[in-house]
Amino acid sequence: MGLPSGANEVLNPYSSIVTEATHNRSQTLLANTQSSEPGSDAVKKNPQLQTQQVAQQNSGSGGRLLNPSPSIFNEPPYNRSRIAPGETTPTPAGTEKPLPSPSSGRGGKDVVALVQSNGQLKKLAQALKAAGLVETLKGKGPFTLFAPTDAAFGELPQDAVTELFKPENKEVLVKILTYHVVPSKVFSSDLKSGGVKSVEGSPINVKVDGKNGVMVNDAKVTQADLKASNGVVHIIDKVILPPNL
């Protein structure tokens, strides 16, 4: 059977691809790949090829964007300033704000606790207990207590002191101790010469002298303004007695 007209023409005008040896095709692909690696002359000369490479890398990383230039110096400023939801920016060292101190309520010791904790007021602490005034002076107040020292109690006849601490003489002891208490908070800067009414009811004679300090009747204030949570304590060097005793 004879061939049709034109059968002598080449059937595959691109026969070079078909007839190319296998190893030749793989070498060609490898050459193309190497010429397309980042940093190659072909990539530098063809920006579009760079874009295609990044897209191929992104498609092979599960959709996770890759940054071909991870340095923050190459990253746009607006990207660095953006914070993902739920994240916080780290605090630079040395700029931390000190945590606020916890609330302590009224704080400090009450008048009785302050007396009990003072080493030179042991006799007064015993007297307050014997007179049943501990709970009263632990109350809301405010109170100003002129507190005689142990040395001040030592100046009194010891037989009289012993008698005062007996239950049958409690009323007299209460009278003496409440004469040392003013029903308000009075600091030394508030004291003025004159009379001030005591809890006992009788006035206390206060004399303020720039040279001698503060005198309460015939007792001198040796230590002033010991702050308590419900008042203030002034230590005196004598036991003062109400005028009607």
C-alpha cells in the first residue's frame, strides 16, 4: 500500500524532545533548577522568578507563610508594632512597677496593746487589768492616755498601791486611772495651757511651756505622741490624782 501524499513530511516537528535520552532530560531539569536557586544570577535578573519561588515554598509548608528575610531589620515597622490578640509586650528590665502593698485595715496597736508592749509601763498594764478597763480602752475611742511609768508608781507608798490592786478597792482604782484618760485624740501639738476634761469627770490642768515642755498637773510628759489605732499615749513621770480623792 502506498503512503498518502505528504507522508514523507516529518510527523513530529518536535522530535528532539521525544528522541532525547532520559538522562539528558533530567540533566536539563537539574540545570534549570540550579539556575533558579535563590541568589543565582537567573533569579537576580528575573524578579518574577523570585516571586514564583516564594509561592512554591509557601504552598509546600502547609499554608504557613515563610519569610525569606527573617531579620527584623528587613521587616516593615508596622509588622513589628502589631501585637497578636492575647499577647503582651515584654516589660523592659528596670521599669517594672512595684506591686501595691496589701491593705492592713486600721493597723497598729490599740491603747492597751501599746501599754502592754512598753517595758516601762508594766505596772500600768497590771492596774488597767485589775480595774477592768482593758476592754473599755480597746474600744473604738478615740482616747488620749497619760501613762505613768513604773518609776512613777514606785514613788507612791507601796502599801497604798498594794491596797489599790485589791478587788474591794476597784472603784478607787478606776477613778484614778480614768483621770489619766481624755475622751478624744490629742497630740502634743494640739495641747494648750488650760483645763481638759478627763473621762473621770474632773479637769486635768495642762501647762505648755516652751522651756519645760508639757506639764499635766504636777507630772511632766517625758515621751509624747505614741500613736495607737484608737488614740494616742503620752508617757508621764508621775501618777496624777483627781482633786476629789
